[in-house]
Amino acid sequence: MKKTVYLIHFDKPYKHARHLIGVAYGDVAQHIKHSGSPLMRAVNDAGITWRIAQLWKNAPEDLESKLRGRGDASRICPICLTQSDGKRPVTVRMEGEPIPG
């Protein structure tokens, strides 16, 4: 099964969290809906809306940990980048292209 790393953007911060980076094998939407992530449960319980901001399909095994290790998902979030510069969203790709920043 193919691995997809995803970046979720919360439309309002939940405490300190503005994003969630995770990994799914198969259908990403179903994974997020049924993942049981404590953060996603809390965000949903708080009534905060969220969007899938970025998907990295066929991701390398270590991509999720590398992205989490960066510690600042807003620097790679197309929604945050659009909000900060007013331009249309960028797409951050992994296949043959480095992550900016």
C-alpha cells in the first residue's frame, strides 16, 4: 500500500497547535476521519474547522518524521503561505523537489 504524508491546517489554533502532520496508507480522508488522533478529536470537539493543506504521495519512509522535526509547519503550509503573502497557494512537492525553507 502506498504511503501518503499529509498536512492538516486548522482554521483557528487549538491551544498552541495550528497544524497536524500525519501519515496514511490508503485513503487519506478515511484515515483522518477514523485515526483516533487525540489532537484531531480535540479540534473537532472544539468546533474548529480544518483543511487538508498538502499531500505528499508515495512519500519516503522518513518524510513524516523530517517534517515534524522541523517544528514549524506554517513554513510549508500552502494555506499559511497564501495568507501571509496574499498570493495563490503554492504546492510543496516531494518527488524530485526539495521542501522550501
